[in-house]
Amino acid sequence: MYPLKFEPILKTKVWGGSRIPAYKGVHTLLEKIGESWELSAVPGDESVVSNGDLAGRNITELVCEFKDALLGKRVYDKYGDSFPLLVKFIDADDDLSVQVHPDDAMALKVHKEPFGKTEMWYVVDAGKDAHLMSGLSTRITPEEYVSRVGDNTITDVLCDYMVSLGDVFFLPAGRIHSIGKGCLIAEIQQTSDLTYRIYDFGRLGLDGKPRELHTELAKDAIDYAVSENYRTEYDSIPNEDTPLVECEYFKTHLFDLTVPVSVDVKSKDSFLIVICLEGKGKLIDLEGNGVSLKQGETVLVPASVDNVTFVPSAGLKLLACRV
């Protein structure tokens, strides 16, 4: 197998902005694009390969055919024919709803779906006064949560962060959050579209009606623990592997490169997802198979590939994620 690119799946959202096409260097007539799904196996939204002999095939078909050669034996033994991760770009021209996601146990019990939704955010662009909310600022009870949703004060007990390029947030299932106006974010998450909307700022949906809230489901999904800091702190080291997030569902590293750097793939027994955040260059495997990389592109490196080298041509900043 060889490194794979995919056609983006564009989503129009009531809170969406106009930066995604410019960031990704694509042209579209859609307005208020809120999300570009870069790599997805969500039923009905399976990503389609855009390069090489496999062009036109979707990710679920590839997993079913190539199995551990694509996923890695360790990953395939755990997930079978399900691709476990979803990658998005999210552009917020307005505040997203305050929301929470269920964990695996609740997803299976309530929805008969295998995956909850643990995720992480990397801020790739931030406008003036860009902000987001993540986590509770003070301890509340489930009963107080319901009361605050009712009187529109739930945001009073959430941590609100001013953000800038390069900020990282890890959001395990159960953590209340909201992406704020001005944020363009790369999101890595479990393959799940389960979202419980808690509060929507009195906004109307694209159909002109108030959007549904999921107050009771969210009450059972929320983790009511409080932390001192929900921002992920890290020190980026130029031309070296910088770990960002490691959890049971994914491990994500940052590469800020001006010289070529090689990464071992096969020994990790997992596929590798590469997201180009800035600059351009190439990704080349030991067989000489290469794909170009430019800002806004995502590449899937199969687990059977031994090694890949990131070759910058004008600076290159990447997220690399595996299971």
C-alpha cells in the first residue's frame, strides 16, 4: 500500500465561516462552511481516496479489504473493520453550542454505537479576541447543571480561554466545551458523530427554528470534576518530534520542520495520519512512493509502510497521529 489522500467532505453550519477554502487552497460556492471532514468513516460520510490506483474507493472499503495491512495488527485486533479516528477542520465565525460527548459505555448503552467521542483541538488560526470554552471552572452538581441550563447561566461556570495559533486542548468524553468565534481548529477524534447540545445562545438553525437541546442526556454524560488548567502545555522543538497528546484512543505529535525528518511507521503497528498545518513539502516512503504536502491536506500512511520521511520545501508544520 502507499500514502493515501482523500476528498474533503464540506459541511455547512449556522456558525460556520469562510476561512476553510482559503486555508486549504480550494474553491467552493458553499457559504458558511463550518467543517471540512478530512478523513472519516462515519456511516454516510466515508472519505473517498483521491490519489493512485485506489482513487474512488472509500475508507471503509479499504479497511475491509486490506485489514491489518492498513490499520496494523494491534489496531485491527481491537477495532476490526472499523476505522477508529475522524479528522476535521472547524471554522467558527460564531460561537458553537455548548456541548458534551458521551464515552464508549454510554454510546453503546444509549445509542448502540461502538464509539464515544474523545477528541483534541489544535488551533491553526485565531482571529481577534478568538476564544473557546473547555471544562468546568467550579464544581457543580447534576441538579445545578439542569438549573443553569434553564436560566441560561451555564457558561458562568465554564473556563473561557483566549487562544492563539498553536494552542492545544485535549477533551476526553464528558468534558463540557464550546469552540468560540474566531477559531480555526484541526480536530482529531474518535469515529463518532454523537453530540449532546447543552446551550445554544438562543440561536436559530439553518431551518429558522431553535436547535434541539439534549439536557438530560448531557446530564448523564458530563464529567463534573474540575481541573486547574484545561489547556495542554508543551514546548515545540524545531526539527524534532514534539509529543502533544497521548490517550487510549490516539497519540498526536507535532513536527515543525525546516530539514527532512524520518518517522518509523511499521514498528508502531498502527497507521499514521499526517495533517499539514503550514507550509509545503513531500512525504516519501522507503519504496519511493511520495505525495505532496501542502497546508490543509491530510494523508493516511498505511501501517504496512516501513518508514516515511517528511521533506519540507518551504517550511513544514505537521500533526502526526496514530492509535
